[in-house]
Amino acid sequence: MDTPTQLDKKSLDIEGMHCASCVSAVEKSLNKIEGVEEASVNLATESATVSYDKNKVSVDDLSQAVEAAGYSVAGGIAQSRTLKIEGMHCASCVSSVQQSLEGMDGVQEANVNLATESAKVTYSGDLTLEDFDQAIENAGYVLLREESETGQSKAEAKRQREQEKLEKAQSRMWWAWGATFPIILWMFADMIWGYTFLGDLGYELGMIGLSSLVLFYPGWETMKTAWKSSKNLAPNMDVLIAMGTLAALGTGFVALLHQFGLAPAFYSFAGIAGMIMAFHLTGRYVETKAKGRASQAIQKLLTLEAKEATVERDGEEVSIPVQELQPGDIMIVRPGEKIPTDGEVINGESSVDESIATGESMPVDKSPGDEVIGSTINKNGMLKIKASKVGKDTFLNQVIRLVEEAQGTKVPIQEFADRVTAVFVPVVIGIALTTLALWLIFPGFFGGIAQWASTFIPWINPGMGSVALAFYAAIAVLVIACPCALGLATPTALMVGSGMGAENGVLIRKGEAIQMMKDVDAIVLDKTGTITKGQPAVTDLITLNGLTKEEVIHMAASAESGSEHPLGQAIVEHAQNHNGQLSATDNFEAVTGQGIRAHVKGKEVLVGTRSLLSEAGISINKSIEDQMSDLEKQAKTAMLVAIEGKTAGIIAVADPIKEDSKKAIGALKEFGLTPIMITGDNERTARAVAAEVGINKVIAGVMPDQKSDEVKRLQEQGKVVAMVGDGINDAPALTQAQVGIAIGTGTDVAIESGDIVLVKGDLSAVVKAVKLSHATFTKIKQNLFWAFFYNVVMIPLAILGMLHPVLAEIAMAFSSVNVVANSRRLQKKNIQPDY
């Protein structure tokens, strides 16, 4: 029998991608590798998520494939940290430590200083302090850990990378405009006042010199990327910009040679080349800034982590970096402080602001035994918490991982855009060359259009000649075409939507769920734990023979305190919450299938079924029987209580319906969804619960392993099904449904069977998920429409020579920024239930 392949998943930060053609080139290169199951590249996050067989593929293979496509893997930004080392005495020690550090994968440089007994290490990737500790220990020395030496957090590294990227884009933009502004002044003086500064020769030399400076200094990265992608036969948008600007610059050389009688008269567009590049780099800067803002939600999550923790060590309180926390550590958290990591309250009571996890503003009461989530805020009482999860296993890190994975997935609607962008640049180059040829072959026809258009479009100059007009139109075609907008349309919306979801307790694991959700017409809801709370509780207490409610519940709960039955425990919990301390019990006896008997305060107490009391010789009159029947019709378990041979009361226990279930199901109906309840309970109980929350269709008596068959049966009837369950025994059904919505359990959100994971277990979160999915998909459709519409309208105008190349570049840059800005507007959408 073949062993199933164990796939590894890795996210790569990729440098140099600017448009959808870049994405297509990287994806093709990665998917060609034998052993790569799937590669999904995201332009908005500039990353690739790759699933691969680690027995066949190495990280180096992935890096080489990216480089072969003309791009590079960053593996995270270059980071540096200073390490204090003990035990070095001479130059040989220094050499040994340096060799050991530089031999680590990801270390770019290590400078070891004997005088300061330290090493400054420059590295990339996710190397930890423990990795450096091991390398130094292997060399025979000791790494000294200091409280201040915590290194860069993931948040700091990401923030620094974004800041450096933005600063670099800004620097290129200002350098470009520094040389372009004189071009504009020079050209305007010639066009408006007819004054040519330094004469015709000086003008041509100046235009060529200044534009060359713009193209080959701040614009060098664009030129370099264009060359790389062309060389690898995967041309991207930079190729279009490079071709357009170089063609424009080339006309300046022809005009210059004409000054020396070595070429025919030709209209120079050399100054336009610099202006095109300046606007291009301005667009890049604005786009980078907008993309950074679009990813604010994930940035916010990254910065939520507490920096330090106060722990008990040898009876004393000690402050340590969060990175040094270990499971089992006892943390002390005072009012107003962040809870350092996930754990369990062992002492103290307080309320905790869990809004970062659930999106709910109301604090949640916590007492011993309750779970708490790291990075949430303790409000009003001191808590002692036993750390349960640290590092990458914490709730916050699981959320960040799920959001990052979601941002690396694709929505099915993007497939069409991907097919277009795969051939976009070659097609545009072909259109530009065809435009040039048509203008040269039919100068009369196109010249007539130019003559007509010049009457209402000021930048068209028919007097520049047919050849110049042909170049003018071809250059405009090259720089107006925009695969960027197509490439950003889906991932930016998904980035904002998944981030919003994380802030509201809705974790989108797969992008395709967003699109599928709009087609869902049936939503299957598991009863226990989804519609109901999932644990029995006392719902009714009826007293008989003159006893008070306090007396009946006290005696019954005291008798049940020796029972492990869930119904008995529900009675005990109710009494403890309402009546306080219980009394001691003697002679406890559990009667199988009937109930219990025990002595409390010297009195015999029976709690159980009718038969338990009948066998004890206690009669049950018609009034009691009627009251029990009424309770049972409401899907409640009714138990009789007898004290000293007399009926004392009736206690009804049921799995109570969650407070918001009825309203949430009503809201789902308003979305056009048909709610269907599925349960293992009997038909009568199921119908009673369904009627209370407004569900008409019930599938009862279904075992957990049969739920997926029921979902499949609905699908065979033509239904598009979303399944809501707890993600454990409902896993097969969640997987079978077109959209699986798994309810998280406490701090464990790593539920692999759901397409969407809900941090909180109430149905209001399902309403949020539906609203978020609809809103996000609407933004994706809007983005794709405007991206296609822009190209469909603008390219024909450019072919006809009606677009100035500079205005074409401005419009191109605007289209990309518009798509990102439109995605950001999703943040204003209210996904809270309207009740």
C-alpha cells in the first residue's frame, strides 16, 4: 500500500512583481517543478504560497524557479541582531564562531568582535535565537541571553519591510520628478511662448540628457525587471513601460542626428519619455502606500502581541520577554495589562476584553477554570493564569497564519483574469506594433482622424508628420495598457476582507468560499453546540406540597452531587449558581436508567423517572403527570424529586437554545437561505427546538458519520449547501458541503475541515460570515469590471492617437490605485447583524 504524500506548505516573499503578468510568470515557473502540488501567487501581498512534496523539492528549488522567471525570493527582509558571546579569547575563537554563524542557511554576513565579545549577524528568513544559540554552541561557545536581546518580532520585521519599500518608492519618485520638472518647464516655454532655451540643439540634448537620467537612475529597477522578464520569455508590465519610454527617447536621438544632417526631420518625444517614467514611479509609490493601508488589518494583528510577561519564579515576580514563556508558567496579569499568551485562569476573577478575537465589544467574565486568549486585555481584577500555548501555537498566531494563507488563495472568478493576463503583455506589444504599421500604411485615413480630433483635443498636433503620429499612437498603446489593475483586483479585496473577518471573529481559510457563498441556497445547521449551547441546563422548576424552590433545588442538587450523569451535573451547577453551598450526602445510590437516591440532612431524597418513584411506593397524581407531559413536549427532560416519601417537585433539564439563534436564523432567511437543522436527536425533540428558532425543515435521527450523506443528498436535489458545525464530529459534512463553516472551540481555531472558521460559537457569527462574503465578492466583481472596462475603452482611444502618452501613463497609474482604493472601501462595510 502506497504511503500518502506528505505535503509541506511554504510562503515566499517575492521581490520585483508589479503586475498580473508577473504573477502568471512566477506561477508557471513554480508549477513546472516536479513535486509541486500547487503554487498560488498573490500580487497584493507580493508572496507565493506553495504546496510541495518536501522529499522531492527543496526551498532552494523554489527560489531558483522564482529567479528563473526573472524575480527573486526575499524570504523576509534582511534583519540584523547583535549576539553576546561568552568564552572567546583569541582570533581563532572569532574565526570559529564566524564560520559557524555564516554556515547557517539564511545568514548573509556575520561580524564577530573579540573586544566587545559580540557578533552582529545579518540574515533573512525566520531564524530564531535558539538557532543562533545552537550554532554558537556547536563552535564551542555560549550565547549570553539578555532581557533586552529579544531580536525583531514578526510585526517589527513586516513593518520595517513595508516602511523600507515605501521609502524606496518615494525616493525614486522624487528623483524622477527632480529631473522631470525642468523638462516640463523647458517644453512649456517652447510650446506656449515659442522660446527655445539654448536653441534647437541645446533643447534636444537637454531632453535626451534629463530623460535618460530619469530612465536609468530612479527608473533603473523598472528597466532591469523588464530585461529579466523579457529574457525569460515572460514579459510583464515593466516591458511595456520600458518599450514605450525607450521608443520615445529614441525619437530624440533621431531629432538630434537631424541637427547634424544625419537623419530626416522627426518630431522628438524624448522629454515625454522622462515624464512617462516619472508618472509611472509616482503611481508605484501611491500604489505601494495604498497596498500598505489595505493590509492594515493583518498589520494590526501583528502588533497586538504583548512584549513582556510577569511570571512567578521561586516565589518571586519576574518580568521576562514573551518569547521566553514556556507552557506551565504562572503569569500574573493586573488590570489594564495584556494577557501575554493563551492560558487557563487558576486564581482571581475579572472581565477580559476579547474584541480582538471576536469583534464583540462587551468584556467577558473570567474565573478559575476559564480559558483566556493571549493579547486580550484584562479589565478590572488581578488574574493568575497558567500558560498553555506559546509562540506559533497561540490563538493570535493561528489567526495570523490563517489570514495569511487565505490571502494566498485564489477566488475562482480570478481564473478568467489570469488567463487574460497570461497573454496580456505579448498581445499589447502586438497591438502597439500593429498600430505603428497601420498608421504608416494608411497615413491618410489615420491622419484625417488626427486632424478631426485636433479640433477638440488640444494635445493632438497633426503637423508633426505621419511617422511621428504613428510613434505617438504606438507609445500611447504601450503605456496605457494596464495588467496591474487586473492583477490587483481580486487579491486586494481578499486581503481587506480576510483582515476584516479576523477582526470580527470570522476567519476565511479559502478564498473560493467567498464566491461560493453567493450561490448558497441551503444552510445546514447542526443542532447541538450550534443552535443550542451544547450542554444541559435547568430550564424549569415546579414545586409541590408546599416546598419552596430553594428547598427543592438544594435537596436535589445535594443528592446529585455524587452523580457523574450530565443531567445531575446540570442540577448541581444550577444550585451552586443560585443557592450557594450544598449539603453533605450519605448512602448515595445510582439506579441505572431511573435516577439516584441519597440521604441529605438525614432525609431520603429521590431524583429521577416516574418508575423510580413508583418502585419506592410514591404515587404520582394526574396533575403531576400532565405537567411532566407538557415539559416533555417542549423537548425537555422532566425529573421528579421526592423527599421523605412525598413528591416535592419537578425539575426540567434541556440543552438551552443560544440567545441569538432565533434572530440569526431570521437574518439568514432574509439573505434568501433556507435553514435546515440536522441532529441525532429524535424527531419530536428536534421539531420542538426547530419550531422555537423558526426552522421548518428538520433532518433528525442522524448519526455523526451520516451527516455528510445528508448533505450529499441535498446537493443531488440541486441545492448549493453551506454546513455549519463544530469542526470535529461534523468534519466529513463540512468537507462535503460547498462551503464548510466550522465553529472554533475556545482558543483552538486550527480547524482544517472548514472553509470559514468562526472564533465565537454563536450563530450571529454565521450572519457576519455571510455578510462579509457577499460584500467581499461584490468588491471583487467591481474591481474586475473597472479593470477590464478601463483597458477595453482606453486601448482603442490610444490606437486612434487620441491619448497623449503622458496622460495615458497617468490614467494607467490611476487605474491600479483605483482598484486598491475601492478594495479599501470594503472596510467601511458594516458586517454586524442588524438586530
